[in-house]
Amino acid sequence: MSVESTTGPLTTESGAPVSDNQNSETAGIGGPGLIQDQLLIEKLAHFNRERIPERIVHARGAGAYGTFTVTADVTKYTRAKFLSEIGKQTETFLRFSTVAGSLGAADAVRDPRGFALKFYTEEGNYDLVGNNTPIFFIKDAIKFPDFIHTQKRDPYTGSQEADNVWDFWGLSPETTHQVTWLFGDRGIPASFRHMNGYGSHTFQWVNAAGEAFWVRYHFKTDQGIKNLTQAEADKVAGEDPDSHQRDLRTAIERGDFPTWTVQVQVMPVAEAAAYRFNPFDLTKIWPHADYPPIEFGKLELNRNPENIFAEVEQSAFSPSHFVPGIGPSPDKMLQGRLFAYADAHRYRVGINADHLPVNRPHATEARNYGRDGALYDGRHGRQKNYEPNSFGGPVETGQPLWQSVAVTGPSGEHVAPTHAEDNDFVQAGDLYRLMTEDERERLINNLAGSLSQVSREDIAQRAIENFRKADADYGKRLEAAVQALRG
Ligand code: HEM
């Protein structure tokens, strides 16, 4: 990124020298202002336009550049060039975030954390827009706007309301697994460095022979998992709202570069149909006993952005940004996200968002016939703006990036298929039973602290029933804890 010179005189936006930057022009001493004072007008007008719309979710975040290094041979699973050799390195940019809070919210809150990673590969940018949780609340994109409305501010009170939060969760039993995760110990990470990242969805990898696999990504923190209790978080959020952002920046400044060990679970495509869980259901994990994670890379963050607005606020990640050898799965959430992100960027940053320094390819260039729009930089010069043409220019390869998926049956608003052991509660119960007694105690207290704020008994009861269906003891203890708090 070129940096503006700090030598030479102060100038206006059009480069004319400024004679006085402290006193605006008036008609006479002590008189009214003048419209010829273009410096004042330009400064105030520019200032009024300094903000772009904040992200509708994940508004608050921090980012850093880094390096991804391949540590094991995965060429039998994918032909992605950036994964083609052990030792191969690719530049990355990672933006961490919270989900529900607006731009000025505190970092130390109970909320999933975003883990949005851009690989600047020689075949184009690959974006993996994940979270610090291997699962999510819902399994169909059509529910996402309703879900987020319940987590953000109520149209009347202007605050987040426990009634709305729990009404949605209770009426959407598939949330039980993720809610158990969120109110457990990992629900408030101590910092961005001390948590894992996940691709969460199932994606497709395709090898050079055209063989496809379903995969799930895991980024395991090498700093160790560290969390805050609710009481610790309340204190940190009050005293230092920027705790996570500062922690990341200062660690990198002192050369203490955070790293993650990167793993992948691989399912041969032929095994998907008979797998005990729907492998494309984002509310479920693939138990490691079924598909053991294979280590294949190391991610290190080692460079802070120079300018937060340019490089973090304007950074734009999209799950639709694939490279040859990697593609989507039929996960109904992922399918919705393939549209939603680039659309958000067109609205929030503008049609040329992908050409900003943080977003454009760094190891290759974008070559196409898209042109013009707000803030177009003229990079195509006099080249023809249509294809096919007889004057030269980029042409299609005829090589699809990923493998097509076989489908049957009529189109329609189908519920995602359930497999032999699928229901909305099985993995929530497994997670509860996996916890130590101390962990269960904290989980119940955290849940009860939130649920006891619900004003309507029917909403609270419906939510408790979901936890009871996950595990009878879980539901019983939660009900008692909520009653005790309500008195
Ligand atoms: C259908 C469901 C979803 C929809 C429609 C959706 C939509 C969005 C939108 C519109 C943004 C703002 C993008 C921007 O303004 O740049 C966003 C941000 C984000 N979402 Fe989602 N989202 C969904 C589910 C998920 C899931 C399941 C995950 C994680 C597995 C996730 C992770 C993120 C992250 C990490 C960001 C922040 C990206 C950044 O740092 O710029 N979202 N989402």
C-alpha cells in the first residue's frame, strides 16, 4: 500500500497549498462564514462521510496478516495449488470478530467469535469465513435474518431482550447444541489468540484425478485454550472494552506471533449418504472417532495492519471465493452464504470492494470484463470490455473449480434430510455428558442467569424442554436453577 508523503505543505484534496488550517474565513472580523472557504467546506463534508455502514453482523473485529505453511501432503484429496507441497507458504489475512455487538461494543462478551481467513493464493483468493465454534445455531439460511433480529436490539426497547433471544431458541430446537456450547466454558474466550477456529460447514475437496471428498477444517490454537468466566468477563468488558483487539495487536508488536495447527476431517463422497448424521448439517459435528482430523498446516499471524479502516473495516470475505480444487457442499446454510456476503460487500463497501489492497489477489491478478462503477480506478486502460472478442484478453479455462453434485427429485421447500442417528438433541446431550461436574455447574449457572431474565413463563419452559430432551438431568437442573434465581 502506498503511503502519503508527510513532507511538503499541507494541501486541499485537489493538492493546492493550504494557508491557514486553524481559522475559517469570515466576512469581516467576527462576521459570518463565506461559501468561498472551500477548505472548511471540504473538511466538514469529508468528515461527514468517514463511516461506511457497519457489518450487519460481526461488526466489531480485529485483523492481522500472516503466513500459512503446508506441513503434510494432502494432494490425494485436493489439487489446490497452495496446498500442493510440504513447506509451501501462502500469505493470509485473518479477521476475528464478535457477532451480535455493534462497532463500539465490548470484546469480552458471551458470543461466538468470527474467524474469517483469506488465503492470497496464486490461483486467486480463497476465503474461509468460519467461527470459533465447529457448529452453528440453525441449519437453513432462510432463518438467519429472523435469528439475528432476536440477538440484536429490539425495535421498541432498543436493547437486546432475553425474551426474543430465548423465544427464538426455544422455537428452533436445532439451536440446543450450539446454545449448550455457547453457555459452556468456551463461550467467552480470554483472547482471539486463545481459541480455535473452524470452517464449520462441510466443503468439497477435489484431487487432480477428479475424485471428490467432503471435508471439515479445524484450526487448533497453539497458545492453548483460555476462557473467561462470566464474572471475569463482566469485569474486563467494563474496564477494557478493547481487550481482544489490544491483545492481538500488542502480541504481534512484541514478536509473540500466534499460531494455529490446521487439520482437516476427510469423508469420501461415497460414505456421505449412509453416514449416521447428515454430513451437511451445520448443527452437528463429525465425531473424531468417525473421521479423525488430519494435520496438514500451520497458520501464523505476524503483521499488524497499518490502517484499521482501510484494511480491517473494508476487508471483505466471502464463502463464495473458492479456488480450483475446493468447492461448496449442499449445506443449506452455506448455499445462502454463497450469495449473502458478496451482496453485503456491494452494499457496504461498493462494487469495486474486491479491488481494494486488502481484498484483491496478491499472488495473481483478477482479469475479467467487469468495468466501471463507483471509484473505478481505470486499471483496464483501453482494453476491450467484452468477451469473446477478436483483440485478445483473458479467456475461460473450461476447467470447473469443483465437482458437480448428483441430485434427484422435485424442487421445493424441503426439510434437510435426517440420517439414522439425527435429531436436534443428540449431540447437545453428548456434549453435556462429556463435561465434568464443574463444567456442568458453570453451564447451568450461565444458562439460568440468562433464562431467568425472560418475562414469560411459556417461553422459559419451552426452552427448558429442549435441554431436557438433550439430557433429563440437564433439563431438571436448569429448571431448578432458573426457579431459584426467580425466587
Ligand atoms: C445463512 C447464514 C448466514 C448469513 C446469511 C450470514 C451473513 C453474513 C453477513 C451479511 C455478514 C457481513 C459481511 C460483510 O458486511 O462484510 C456476515 C459476516 C460474517 N459471518 Fe455470517 N452469515 C451466516 C452464517 C454464518 C456462519 C454459519 C458463520 C460461521 C461458520 C458465519 C461467519 C461470519 C463471519 C466470520 C463474518 C465476519 C466476516 C468478516 O470478518 O468480515 N456466518 N455474515
